[in-house]
Amino acid sequence: MIRSLLACVFSICIQWSIAQINVYPSHWWTGMKHSSIQLMIHSNENLTPSLTFKSSSIAIKKIFQPENKHYLFVDLEILSSAKPGIYTMVFSDGKTFNYELKSRVKNASMHQGVRSEDLIYLIMPDRFVNGDPTNDAFKDLRDTLSDRKNPSARHGGDLAGVASKLDYLKDLGVTSIWMTPVMENDMPIMKESIWMMSGYHGYWITSHYKVDKRFGGNEAYKSLVQAAHQKGLKVLQDAVYNHIGNHHHTVLDPPMNDWLNQWPVYTGPDHREEVFFDPYATASEKNRMIGGWFVPHLPDLNLSNTYVAKYMIQQNIWSTEEFAIDGWRVDTYKYCDEQFLNDINAALLREYPKLTVFGEAWTNTVAGSAYFTQNNMNTAFKHQIKGVTDFPLQAATMDLLNQPFGWNEGIMKVYTTLSQDFLYKDPFTNCIFLDNHDMNRFFSMAGESMNKYKIGLGLLLTTRGIPQVYYGTEILMKNFKDPNDAAVRLDFPGGWQSDNTDKFSASGRSEREQEAFDFFKSLAQFRKGSPALTKGKLIQFIPKNGVYVYFRVSDKHKIMCVVNTSNKEENIQMSAFSEMVSQNKVLLDILNKKTITINQNSIAIPPVSFHVFELK
């Protein structure tokens, strides 16, 4: 097994004939602000803890050998005089290996981050498009199955497939792509709950330095990011700090006893973020939240261990530089050691000031969500990330669609949720969404109602925050998580040569799907050109009779949005919004492409509908 991890895969040229070693990070760069790095050297045999570099440009500051003699941790200082090239490391017994310093690629399109003017499209590569059928399965991996008839197996989608649809995404109005993790998941088929499934989703990482070859490998990822940047699209990478797959080399051969959070028997977290800020919380429940294993086959990393923390921080910087990505979405954010989270975010932003990082904090309340960001609350620990995935607003939007109007029901949930934005330093940096790969599909939650689909999507694309949509939303892909997650992760129709229909093309869509697609594209493209919707202030009025009116306002642009959740036509009195419309005489109905003159005091709003008006 160790021989399958040849060091040449990691750009290491080995001259040692009696043992194979791997070095992490696999290489580094000159000219980095992060010039002090810690090499993890791993062998299948004991290593001697004495070594030198044959270079005056790299200084060894410290060597540490843990209880497992297969490992060395070597602290290096890469001096400003260092040049790109191959540098030789010499052990005390005379054996050597080479380490490479590369020259950084400078390009203005790299590491740009995403902002409120962006629209993120979430893709699960295995389920989107199969661009290269030759990489569907490999006999030398633990899971050799590729079977589209099995919803829990790999289906063959890859990075070449994503690259082939960049024009489609740009035409749709998308500006950024977030993919579920692409790093290697060399895991056997595992049991989760009562189901046997593969790691097609990417969250069972077994190597932090190799893109899974079933997706096309490192070079395919680089090509995709480069092609996306050339088309003006950004790319976000999905990170998992909290855990790793149980076939990761640090699990099969742990560097030290406390590399992982250990328990006498399997112990999972309680999944309650309140333990971090509850003034009455117990220490034991907080410890379970941080140290509990998500599921038995995903060992929990001890991120309070300084060697683990450095390994993860360097890996994220390495991936950002190696693949030229624009930002990170961080999985299971609220389960991680809190100081580690601040440290890794600071390290990333120090190297890449425009980079975006937002954490997946699946929380129950606005206060819980704000806790994990830069916030205005008086708490013992202060997180420094700017934005999170906004679960409270997502839940409120579903209540808008499915509850009748009431004092604190239906559309009032959106109003009251947004009214608590004072808890965040900047709520416009939150990633807002209707669904994702872990949830029921939005169209199903909307009761497969086209009117509700337009309300939900309309709200998403016009309220504050960075909107994210899940692949297939534009063509009404649906399903509940029944019997499991695979039901909401179906293949995009047309992504495989054998598909009977191609819904990437208008000719393959039904009339209803085309209506949804046109609505999506029309509003997304309008949003791109609207400074009010992308950067403007949000001003909302208290909902009345199931009607919610809010404005987005910039110096040169003003937008009025109206949501009617009532089952009957409602007449809104324009005098109620005089502070926003008194200087305006004309409303341009963006979606219906018609002009309304404000020469009367009321406007009729059809039942269960969404409207966007540009004020002139």
C-alpha cells in the first residue's frame, strides 16, 4: 500500500533505495509571505532525526520527531534570497532527497474572492457532466465501482465535464463556481446510517495534495480554474478541516497519539452550536462538539495540536496557490477548534487579502449564525471570519413559501430574520441560498409551484448577501431526501452521452422547465448590471396582508421588490412607500417588461407572485 504512494506523485525526487517517503507540503514557492513552513516527512521505515539542506537559501530552524519514528516535522525558513529550483536534503547517514521551490504565477484574475455582486453555482462534479469517460474507475483504488444505476455509487462526472459547461453557466448569469471537495477520496464503500455508499461527494478526504484522479487529477483542476478565469468566472474550493477519511495516511499510521481526537468508544457531537455561547453550557458538551467524530469512518482531527494545525493551514495555502482558486467554503465549520479557525483564516488572508472564506455553520438562530462571524455581540470568543452560509435566512424563506401569513409566520419570518442583521458586522458577506447538496431540493420544498419557485428565487437574487444556487435549480430538478441524500444529488440530464434528453439545451427542456430557466436567466443577468441589487442598501417595510415590499438602493439605482404570498390579489398603496418613491414617476416592471406610471395611489399585485421594479 505504501509503495502506491510513490513520492514522485508529490513532485519529490527520491534517491533513497530502501524506503519511500512523502513530504507535505509537496513543494513550496519563493516570494511567499508564508515563508516559514513545517515539512511533514513520512516514511514506511524509521527516519533519522538529523538532516541538513545543501543550500544557504533555506534554513532548518527545528526538527521534531514524534513517538512514531516514521515521521519527522522540520521547520524551515525560506530566505528572501531563495531562487526557484530543486534543493537537496541530506540525512546524517548520507541519504538524500530533493525538494522543489517553484516560482509564483502572478495573474490579476486569481484569488479574487466572491462578493455580493456574484452569483455562486454549487456543483457536485460526480453528478454534473462526464467529460472524460476514461477516468470513471480505477482498479488501484479501494472503490472500483462506477454505476449510474446505483444512486449511492460514483457516476463518472468530472472536472472536464464542468469545464465543458462554463459557457452555459456564464450565459445563465453565474459568476462563480463552488464544487464539493475534489481532493482524493480513496475510501472503500462505507456504511452511513443503514446505507452503503461511496465517497462520490468528496467529503472523505484521504490526500490533501492530490485531486481525485476520477475527477481528472491535479492538472485537470488547474485547467478548469484557468479556463474559468479566462471567461471571467471564479472558483471556490470546498475545505474540510474537521475530519478526514479513515484511510488517510495519518489515520493508517498516526504521527502521534493526539493527532486525532480520541474517545474510549465512538462518540459523536450533539450538533448544538449553542454550547459555544450559552452562558450556562457545560464543558463536557462543548468538548463533544469539538472532539466528537461526525460518523465512525471520519476520524476527527485534533486541531488544537499545533502540528495538526500547521499541516492544515499550509495545505490550504498550498491549494490556493497551486490551483489559483478564489476562495473557500468550509464544511462542518462549527465543529472545529475555534482558535484554529481564526488562525487559518488569518493566514489565508495575509497571503491573499481579497480571498473569500465562508463557513458552513448550520445554526438554529441568527445569533448562532452571527456568533461564527465578525459580530457585534459580547461573547467570550470572537470569530474573525466575515461570512457564513446563512441557514436562518434559508429556513425563513421556506417558511415564507409554506406558511400562511401571521404575526410571526410566513413572510414575517424573512422580515424578522433580516431585522436581526445588526448582530453581524457585515451581513452582506453571508452566503445565502435556497438549498444545497445536504437538503431537500428547493422546488420540492416549494410544492413544485412555479409561482413559489419565482418568489423564492426572486428573493434570493434581490435581497442582501452573496446568492448561491444548487445545480439544476434552473431546470426544476426536484426531490426530497428520500430515502437518503442520493435522491437530491441526481445526475444533470444531458451530462452523459447516453442520456435520452439534454437539459443543457432549450430543445431538451419541457415548457415548464424553459419558463423556469428563462426566469432564472433574466433575473440573474439583470442583477449583474444593477448596482442596487449587487451593492446597494436594503430597506424593508413591515409586511401587510401577506405582502412584503423592500428596496435596494445605490447612488445611481433604485429597485423596488414586491412579494405577495397571499392567495388573492392585493392592492398596495404607493403612499405607504412615499419616502422611497416620492421623487420617482415611473416604475419599470423588469420581469414583465412593461412601464407603470405612478399617477395613482395603488398598484394591483397578483396572488402568489414576485415583482421587481426599477424606479425612474
